Amino acid sequence: MSTATAPPVAARPAAAHARRGRRRSGLARRRAVIAWAFMLPLIGVNALVVLGPSLFAVYYSFTDWNGIGGAQWVGLANYAELFGDADFRNALWHNVLWTIFFLVVPMVMGLFGAYALTRIRRFRLVFRVAYFLPYIVASVVTAAIWENLLSPDVGVGRILQVNFLGSQTLALPTVAFVNNWAWWGFLVVVFLAAMQGVSPNLYEAAALDGAGPFRQFWSITLPSIQPTFMFLGLMTIIWSFLSFDYVYILTQGGPAGATDVLSTLLYREAFASLRAGYASAVGIVMALISGLVVAAYLVIRKRKDWAV
Amino acid sequence: MTTSPTWARAAGRAPARHPVTGRVSSLTYVLLCALLLFALGPLVLFVFSALKTQSELATSPLSFPSTLRWSNFATAWEQANMGAGLLNSVIIVAGTVAGVCVISGCAAYAMARLDLPGSGTFITYLLVTSSLPTQMFLVPLFYLWTTLHLYDSLFGLVVIYWGLFSPFATLLLRSFMMTIPREFEEAARMDGAGELQVLFKVVLPNALPGFLTIALVTALSAYNEFLFAVTFIQDSFLLPVSTTFFTFQQGFTQDYTLIGAAGVIMMLPMLLLFLALQRRFIEGVSASGLGGV
Amino acid sequence: MIISRRNFLILSGAAALTPVLASCGSGSGGGLQYWGAFQDQQQQDYFKKERVDAFRGSAQVRMTVKPNDTIDQLTQTALAAGTGPDLVLTPGPAQVAAYAGAGYLLPLEQYSQKYGWDSALASWALEASRVDGKLVCLPAGYETMMLIYNPATLEQHGWKVPTNRTEFEAICTEAKAKGLMPVAAGNADWRAASEWWVTFALNHYAGPDAVYSALQGQTPWTDPVFADAINLLSGYYQRGWWGGAVDSYFTNTFPNLYAALASGDAVFMITGSWATSEILPYFGAPAGNDATWDWAPLFPLRDGVPAEVWDLGIGQTLSINAKSANPDAAAEYLNFLETDPKRQAQGIAEASLQPAPVHLSEADFPASVDERLVRLYTKLSNAATIGYTTWTFWPQQTDTDLYTNFDKVITGQLSTQDYLAGLDGVFRNELAARKVPPAPTPTGLAR
């Protein structure tokens, strides 16, 4: 491995760090080359699978491509149409609702579950494993589980006389609920790990001051795990705008568009209406939204000096 | 490694000294048990449904099966072509995990240990690319894959999974490597260890729980993925189990008990893997950047 | 299954090799590549045996089975990437037009002359198989809309098969009052199913002449006769006749609907002829009951519409890939698949395969055949007036909007006027772009 050729550099990283800025020598340049050499596999595979096809998609978003055959340049026509498209606004709104749901429900469940687990002595492992189990079930299987359970012909739907996936108002929360079932346990595990890194001395001091569990949670736990919390918030927003599997498997965006999200709209435009150019424009807008979220996060991170 | 790293000891020790009052505990246990029911209830009912007859499922969907119809599993195994699917999935998962570990391992090492210039920008890039909607580049990717003769081969699918899953694995592993104190390496070098020795004897063993984490997360993603699998694998002999299950469920099988049985069969390998490795997996998560810096 | 650590390692070793082997082995070998999709295992097995292995032409056929839901998308992406099977299966003329426009399909004129396809296949179907006057596909499976019912249910309540709207509505009103589902309908398994019932309303209320005129661009879709048709159908949904209630309509799965028909909980089903095979597991011995089913032609919804209108659709077409290395053998195989009436009749009898539009008479069928199917296909072969299924004769984007937005009409989010105005706008664009598949005249069925 190439590290073997650079012992003097790597041997004193702290010293090199201290002198940086004053002496950017050939040594530093060589370090950089070695470092980037290690990045090559990742860069290569990323360019092949993600970056390259994405650039194609950017190009297609300015064309009338039907997914078959040639494409004609139409400039910004797809984007112009997008903003007048009621289906697009509908789907975008559902993504916003979806994001809010996932920023609140699983976060609260995850924080509560994790905090409660830090405060019990017994069975912590059992709970943690059990909560995490749904996360490892494939989305196709999860969908099958809940389709059975919620069905208005058999299962809970019949007992409650509610048609969860057929109702205009309930369908979207129901699909989100099913997705959340598979998701919140992951948050418990991650939050629990973060909370276990909080120094017990802080809690002891707070307890001596007479702070109850809720006070301790607000004034010690939450601030201590803030970086984790913010990072997961970021990922939640990004994943919420990409959300596809559960909607596609359970409702395909129906009934009557009640669960349509950007990704299902994109899929339908590309493969049912044969409008790959327009669908690409939808995809680009989705990517821009994610880009904005990431940028905002990075600004906050820099200001607060987090290392995540 | 005989001594466990400091982070592991810290994580293991902290809860024991946590102040606990009895009153809080009983209420806490009730709520925790409610959550437990929420997590496991549907799974248990699903397993029950796999063991019932069709008519029993229709009449009493929530009860314990009156007689256990194990034959459902054999029927589902055969009808949904689970055997071939599972084998293909094992191949895909192993290839994906091995590749992602190497790719992300190299990249994370460069970012965490080799002071990669511009690594902040690159992290941003990774975050942005992992937030792209994958349906968007399905068609261009397909075109590319056919040109490269990667279409309709398990290897081609594995390469796609490398591309899809390595950014997140890299970020996770990088955060993890950041938490390994550089003093370990310093000490090894003081003792006269060469760079290769440092890498293999100090950095990698310390990073092993991190690798285990990304291996499990990646294995899970690759095993459960179906959109790319169904698009990029044409030969029915090469289809992974997620696709065979999806096809079976969406097909003309009206028998929910068989869907249940096939679903249980599909869940089982990941379940066993997780139960076998869960301690180390969660330990890895807790040491990574996600679990508190 | 228990995987020990040791076995696991051995498997991973094999895994490293397998992809390499797989990527070498999957090139296009000799023979013809055919991608098929089937409704059930029985159809698949039958097709493999009688239509693939039985072909003794100049090349061997290699079939790959695709999921029903994804085969169209797979074919599309493969063709776009310059590959795909030798024989291109599509779900109908609209897709064919897109493929042909991109130059993916081989023109078939010379083969048509060689094998005499003009006389073997129905002219209406061949008419719909042309793009810019050139034959680019063969209709491989055709279908019609029909009324399916359980005779015992009608008898039990003293009802007769309806022959007009008045009779139909009377039965629906009575059935609803008795707590039955008048029409077994739902789109949970197939969101596009809504277009089946829009097809019914348009052809049997507005009538084939009006629809034909609109497809030619001579009448706008906003014409009052179409608005009345949509309002009538939407009213049926509001009264809970279609699928029991609007909510249930969105979650009713086909298996449940067939079962409801068998048990007598549902009275009618308005569906396509593909149902004649899907329905079998729910009736009689396979289902463990003594229920039976029968079918009747769909009735007119308005005076002035012919008593029997057959809404025809082409559910499958077959073309030859322009990139095929062996087009002559592919054409030979097409001829084998499509033109022999006896082979089509046997497919109907033994596997409920949808036949190609060849002329069928009773003599073509084997003795084992279901009488209901003989009646269906001999009647169809002699149909006097045809209607137009939306999935065959509407251009792609208009069709997608037609079924996705109809769901919004029945939930009250979209008025009929706005619905039709939207459709008309999209249709005008596609008409101008020459994306509307050619349609035969309603009575021009001279063979």
C-alpha cells in the first residue's frame, strides 16, 4: 500500500498540522496526492453510477425526450410547465407533509424510547433489539404485513370499519405510519448510543439539584446529543423528499392522487405517460430541494462547530 | 487487540451509574412495553398468518393459528422460487458488502487520517449525491450499463449498489475513524511499527466495529432493494429474493397465507444475521458519528 | 437454513467468481429471444410447451419470463439502450407508435405479403397496427369488454341479465338496498382499471360513432354527450354501485371482487375478456364451492346506441426488433404464433390465452373447450359494431390522464367539465404530434 512510502509525513501528523500554512511544501502536496489516490475507487464508482447518469438527466430535463428514441431541445419549457402543474404542486405538498410527519413522529418516538431505555436497569437489550427488528424487514415485506392488517376485508380495517388506504384523508397518514413502523426503531438505537455518551456526572449533578427526569432530558440530554439530532433531522428531510417504496407498493399514489409524492409522479410521467424529459425536470427539482437542505445544514454546522 | 478502546468502555459504563427512581421506572416500563407491542405485534401476526389456512385467515385474522400449517412454507418456497432467489441474493449481498467495505474503507481512511485536502467539499458532494432521486437516472444508467455489458449480470447490479451505498457508508466510517485516538498510531510508531503495520495492526482493528456497521447496513440495503434489481436483471435465474417475492406478491397469488410464508422466508436470513451480530452492530453504531461525537 | 461461519466464507468465495462468469455467459447466443409475461403459472407452462418448445422453425426460441407489472418498462429501457429481445411485446398500439417513431421496429410489409397476414388477421386490428401507413406489429392478443355475472345470484333475487340502462339501474338500486355490491369494481391492484369503466361509459352512452369522431379530432372531448357519459358513470360511483363505495373502490382487489361475485355478495362485473381466465380459481371445484359464472354483451346506456357494441382492444402486439440479428426467423415465428385459427382456439381452450384476431368458428375449437369461450370468440369474430377501448386507441398521455384524473372526478376534486377540458387539451397536442393510433370505423369490419 502506498502509505508505506510516506512514513515521515504520517509519523508526525500533529507536528505537520501545527506547521501547516507556513510551510506548504512538496511534502504536503505528496500527502494530498496519496490521500486522493485512496479516494479513487469511490470517485470512480460514483461517477459511473451517480454523477454521469445525473448529468444525462440534467440534459434530458431540457428536452422533450419520451424515454425512447431521440430528444429535442425545448429549453425551460418543462420547468415552466412544472410550476403550472396542479399534480406537481399536489405531490410537492404531500412531500412537505411527509417531511413534517417524519420530523415529528419517529423523532419523538425515537427520543422517548432511547431516553426511557437509559433510565431502566433491566431488559434494555431486549427492548432495543425488538424496536430495531422492523427496520431490517424489507419494504416489500413490510407493505405485505400492513396490507394484510389494514385490509377492510380482513384484519383491523374490518374490525374498526375504516378503509385506511381507500380514504382520501387517511391514505397519506396511513402510508407514512407504515413507513414509520419500519423506521423509528433505528432512531431509538442511534439516539440511545448518543445518550450513552453523555457523562453521568451531569445527571448526578442535576439530580442533586432536584431536577426530575423531564428537566434532565431538556437541559442535559437534548443539548448533549444535538449534533446527532440535527444530522438525523437532515437525513430525514432528504429521505422524505425521496420517499418512494412504500407509496409505490401500497397505493401507487392513489386514491385519486391522495398519496402522490414527487417520486411517484416522476415515475408515472416517465413510464406511463412516456415523458422522460418532463420527469427529469421533476427529478432535478427534487435534487435542488435536497441541495438547499444540505447547504443550510452545512452553514449551521460551521457556525456551531460540529464534527458530524 | 486485548484492550477495548476508550469509547467502548465509556459507552458500556455510563448507564450503570445512571440515577433511577422506582416510580419513574414502572410508568416507563409500561410505555416501553407498549412500544414493544407496536414493533413486534404486526410481525407476530404476520408469522401467524403464514401458518393458517386461507379460510382461517379470513375468519379470524388476529388469532393464534388453530393448527400450524407448516406446509405453507414448502408451497411458498416452491411457488415463489425462493431457493434460487436466496442464492442470488447471497451472491449480490456478499459482493456488495465486500466492495463497499474496500471503497468506503479507502475513502474514509483518506478523509479521516490522511488530511485529504478539500474533504469538506467532498462530504457535501456525497451528501448531495445520496439525496438524488434514483428513478431519475434509471434510463441513462440502463443505457450506460448495456454499452458496458454490465446489464443482466449480478456483477453489474453489484457495481450499481457500490455506487448507491458507498457514500453513506463512507460518511459513517469516516466519523467512526475520527473517534479513534491518533495516540494509538503514535504509540505504535514509537514502538517502531511501519506504516503498513500501523494500518493493519492499529487502524483496521480499531475500525473493525465500524466496518461491521457499514457491512450490516449495506447488506440490509442490498438484500432489500428491488427497483434496480427488477430493472437490471433480465434473466429469471439471476433474480434476487426481493424481486421474486415482489413478483409473487404482486402476481396472481390470492393466497395471503402463502404471501406470509414467503415473506417470513425472505425475512429470516437478515433476522438471523442481525440477531447474531446485533451487539457488535449497535456497538459500532454507537461509536460512529451518528451516535454522538 | 443454517449458515455456519465456515459455509458463509465459502459462499462469499464463490460470490467473487460468479459475477464474472455471469457477465460472460449472458451475451445474445443463437436463437430468438422472446420476453413473455403471463397471468398465471398455467398460462406460462402452456405457452412454454405449445408456443415456444413446439416451434420447429429455422431458429430456436428462448423465452424469458418477466413480471406482468414491469415487462413494458423493461422492454422500453432495453430498446432505448439498443438491445432487447428479437420479438418485441407491447401492451398496445400507443406504445407501438412510440417505438416505431424511434425506429426500433422492423417494418413488416414484405413478411405480411409472404405469409398472407392481410387475409389471416382481422382488418380492424391490422389497421390499428400501422404507423404512418406501414405495418410495424401484429396484434397478438385482443380483448373485449363484457358483463360477467353469477346466474345463481340473479335467479335468487328474480333478476334478468340487463339489456338496457333502465333494467340495469333497477337491479342496481334493488341490490344496493339489499346490501349487495351491484358492480364488482376496484382499482387497488391496477390503478388504470378506472379506464375500463370510462371505456364502458363512452362507448355505450356516447356511442362508437361519437367516440370515433372525437378520435379523428372532429368532435372535441368537451362535447355534452361525453360530459353526460362521465356524469352518468360518476353518479353510479356516488350511489355506491361501483365497488360498494368510493373508498372501497380504491382498495378492492381483484381476488376479493371475484370471490364476492362467487359468493353472491356482488351482482355484476363489467370487465375485459381477460377475466375469463382470472376468474377460474374462484368458481367451482378449485374454490371448493358450487358457484358458476356466465357472461353477456354489454348493454347500451342510451337510446340510439346499438344494442350490441363490442369494445375491442388490442392487449398485446408483437413486433420484430430492428436490431434483431435474425429477422427472417423472427417473422417465421410471428407467423407460427399468430395465424393458425386452430392454434389460437387451442390456446383459448387449454390456457385461456387471449387469441390473435383470427376468424374463429366452432369447428376450430377442441372438444374439451369451455362453451362460454366458444360463444364469446365466435360472436366476436362476427361483431357488427365495435367500440374503442381507451388503452388501445387513445394516445399515451391522454390515456394516463384519463384514468388518473377520473379518480379525481369520483372523489369530487375535479368537475366533469374541467376533466374533459384537460383531456381535450392533452389530446389536441398528441393529435398534432401524430401520436393518436389509427382507429377503424365503428362498422367497417369487412374482412
